[in-house]
Amino acid sequence: MSTRYLPIGHVGRAVRCHLLLALTLLTALVAPTQAAQVDNIRLWAAPDHARLVFDLSDHAEANIFTLDNPRRLVIDLDQSGLDTDLSSLELEGSAITAVRSGVRDGGGLRVVLDLSREVEPRHFTLPPNEQYGHRLVVDMEYPGESAVQNPIDPIEAMIREQEIAANRHHGEADGESPRLDPEVVAQQPAAPHPRRDIIIAIDAGHGGEDPGAIGPSGTREKDVVMEIARRLQRLVDDTEGFRAVMIRDGDYYVGLRQRTRIAREQKADFFVSIHADAFNSPRPNGSSVYALSQRGATSETAQWLAASENQADLIGGVDGNLSLNDKDEVLRGVLLDLTMTATLNDSLAIGGQVLDQLGRVNRLHKSRVEQAGFMVLKSPDIPSLLIETGFISNPDEERRLRDSGHQQRMSESIFEGIQAHFHSNPPPASLLAWQRDNQRTPSGNEYRIQPGDTLSQIAARHGVPVAQLKQANEINGDVIRVGQVLRIPRS
């Protein structure tokens, strides 16, 4: 039996191949792997914060910190690389003046943001969902800023705070303010009429990285409702006795609870949230008006819609571990049940007026005001409506929702419904209430308040108790205003 030997050259090549393979494997084990690529960076600039979203090819851990002199925000991503052009990032409207990147010591990506002002950063990562892949969300909040850029006039704010205080009953126990003697208060002279504007909070749904529903032709809900909201804003601001507050005035996301919080901070008399409906079939069409339901949705469709709208917080970048069933909110709702009932009645009344007007410019999906548990409607003290302007999932309605003429008609119908309600039921301190009282001549059982009048004087002059006079005119506090017309009850 013969033995075969490989030539020396063949042996050397074989050994070198094995050594090369071993070195390659060893290098792969020792060298750090690049966990993720930054495929895109998006910036959403709001008045009170900016949100930076990193679209990642995979999950990546981040370390974020600020530096001073000059102000900077540093974002370090472990074992990551950059696969997008930072120069294309639109910085206008944000606190960021410049963005640059580099390789961090020890590997990984470092992104540095130059800042024009102090920020309070926070960040979290989000797993893929139906619209996006892995994301790193960096929020930069501006200390001391309000989310709305048009604050109430300070004098008007003071008047309104006095009205609120006058309508509260203060207890004497547990350190609360002592009650004022009703007879003393009833001798306070009538205050000048504030003639304040009725404030309408306009909420364009979704925004920022949450596009809302997307139509068959690619129309995004957030764009359509923003156009309608801006048209509605112009109508409100152009009408004497009304003023609009935009919950969001640009393409950025506002949390669902924050939307109602902004309306309350701005002392809104009414809150309207504008959306464009969607369904998993192209057939449904028509406009809908929703008020809050305290016992859940009134139909399966309404229940499905409420769930889909409330999930917007997750799409918009809120931490996925956050429960939307906030127990504190529910508890407050129970404690404020009486207030909520009165507010809900107003919501339904305004909703009926708006629905009537919408029916003149578009088919109605439902002929009555629906009720569902939309998060943005859960304000116990502000009448609120959510309006689905049409089904963006319906090709014909998608086309009309993009049409500027249709958008204008929709906004006009919404405002006509709101305006009709407040002309019939103006808030006592509003310009509309002052105009109503001064446009009619008091009848035999009525009295127009003059400068220097007090409740006790008016009651004595007409021979009725102060308490009876207040009850007949639904005066919960003790504020009366010059020009106000009081009904004099028969003694």
C-alpha cells in the first residue's frame, strides 16, 4: 500500500487558509458589532417642546446628557452608525441651531445638538408597530413655556379667576378659606361687565409622527384636519365676541390628555376636536359628531373608533408601557359627576346644532350625536365634541376632503353650529351676553343692573329676598354686572 504526500506548497497554502479563517472568526468574536443604523431622523417643533425621532434598523441603547458653555445636547447610541444626511434636517421653530455627528470614543454614534435655549430632555425607545420600525424618541421640553402661543390677556384672566372663585363654596375646616357672609357680599356694587370673548379651543387631531388614518390615495388625516382647523380658526377670530385657541398650530404631536389640559389652561368655553374617519372597508361614508359617553360607546362602530383614537398616544411616541386607563382620571370623573352631567348636556346640545349644519354640506353617517369614550372629550368642565368630517378610507370622500372648497364649507358648518348655541346661551360675562341684555327692553318683571347697584338693594327695592332673587336668575356666586338683566320673581 502506497502513501501519498502533498507537495510542500500545497501544505503551506492549506495552513494559511486555516489560519486566515481562524483569525476572521476570532476578529468577529472580539470586534464590536454594529447593532443598528440610523436610517432617518425626524424633527417635530412645537411651541413648548421639540421631538426628535431616530428611525433605527434595530434596537439601540442611548445615553443622553446636556453640556453648557455653549449649550448642547449629546446623544450617544451604542454600536450604531449613521445612514442619513443630517444637513437635510429642518430645524426651524425648534431650539436646535445646528446638528453634527461623529464616532464616539470606544465606538458607536455621537450626535450633538447646538441649542439656543435651556431644555429638559427625556428619551425612550419604541418597538416596531404598523407604521414604523424601531425608534429612539428624544423630547426636549422648554422650561416655563406654554404649549399655546397666544395667552389670555392678564386682565381678562384675572376677571375669569374671580368669577371661578366667586362660584366656589369655601369651607371653614381643614385650613380652607372661611365662608363670606352672604349679606355682606350681596352689598358689593355691581362690577363693570367684562364683555369677554367666548374662547373656542380647536384641536386638529394627530400630528407629527402620528399621521392618523391614510386614504387610498395616500392622503393623511393629520394634514386634512389641520387645514379644516385653520379655516375654522380664521372664522372664529373674524367674528366679534369669539376667539380661537389652537391646540396644535403645526405638524407636531400633542398627547391626548395634554390637549384638554391646554384648553383648560386657556379657559376655553368649548373644545372641538377635528378628525377624518376610517374603516377597514371603503364603503362607509359621511360625517359624525361625538360627545362623551359616561357608560361607554353607544354602538359597536363608536366603540371601535374610540379605541383607535385613544391608541394614537402609542403611535405618537408615548412610552408603550403607559396605560391609557388612568385611574386618577376615572376617579376625578366620579367625583365630578354632577359637573360632568351638566357639561355633557351642553356638549349634546352644541353637537345637535353642529350636526344639523354638517348635514347641509355632507352626508351624515349617523343622524344623531353619537357618544363614545374618546380621551380628548374627558374634560368635566368644558363642553367638548369630536367631529369626524368624513371617511378618508372612502375614495370619493377622500377626494372631497382634499378639496379646499369642501374644507371651507365644513369649517363654516362647524362654526355655524357652535355660534348658534352660544348666541342662545352666552356665558354671563361674555360680550354676547352683554349685547343680548342691552338689545332688549326689560319687561315689567325684569330689571337692568345700573352702576352702583347691589343685590341687596335690588332685592329690597322689589320686595324679594336676596336668596330668591339669586335662585330665579341662577346666580351661583355673588357677582352681578352692570347691564345684566335680572328676572324679578313674584313674591
